[in-house]
Amino acid sequence: MFPKSSDTTFKDKLYSQHLGKTKAFEKPKPAKGKAEAHFSLVHYAGTVDYNITGWLEKNKDPLNDSVCQLYGKSSVKLLSALYPAAPPEDTSKKGGKKKGGSMQTVS
């Protein structure tokens, strides 16, 4: 994600980068009875309208921990710099880690 990004800044960026420059990108035409559309993409089967509300949150796909660890160990310097190894957890604490359960009963 980009710092200080929002759905509105995403839409503004789409408009500045693609409106009038990309044939497949259009400003939607208001339609009665349909949800508000913020941009349209022209596909082979027709024009599809998109609404940006919640767009960034819905499309935020975090990387799996094992993938981040693999990237951190990469011989490619850029990958290893972007995904540094996480510091090891301190296991010297008293009590240790307790096993949590998803279901607990109270008597």
C-alpha cells in the first residue's frame, strides 16, 4: 500500500494516468437505478462500471509469512532488503506461551 492513499486518491490517480490516454478506460455515464460508478473499463463483452468505495481495503492482499521469510533469505539484494528477517521471539520469558482455544466452556 502507498502511504496516505485513499479510495479517492486512487481514483484521481486512475483519471490522471488513463483518462483520454487509454482506450479501455472511461468516465462512467450516470445511470438511473444503478449504484454510483467511479470509472468504467471497456472489455471485449462490453463496458463494466466500477465503484471505488472500499476498493483499497478490499484489494489489500498481505503476503504469506513463509513467502516473506523466503524473500528475506533471497540472494537478490532488493528482495532481502525489502523483506528483512523478523527478529527471533524472546523465549526466555516466564510462563511461556499458553495454548489458546477457540472454544472454552465455563462451569
